[in-house]
Amino acid sequence: MVIGEVDVRPIRPDERRHWDALMDEHHYLGFRQFAGRGLRHVAE
């Protein structure tokens, strides 16, 4: 498998609900909220 260039960026405000839902569904610990401040990123 060859992976080309990957861009990582902070999510936009309109992506937050979707990001939270994907993390809750796919992360092995699930996701409810950050304990303190947190950064949400997406890789494209």
C-alpha cells in the first residue's frame, strides 16, 4: 500500500458534531468529552 500526502488540520466548527460521533463509534474507549481542553483534528 502506498499512501500519498496527508494533510492534518483542526476541524471546522460545523464538523464538531460529526467528529464527536465518529470518535464515539470507532475509538476503542468511545468518546463523551475531553477531560479539560482538547484539540480535534482531521486527516485528509
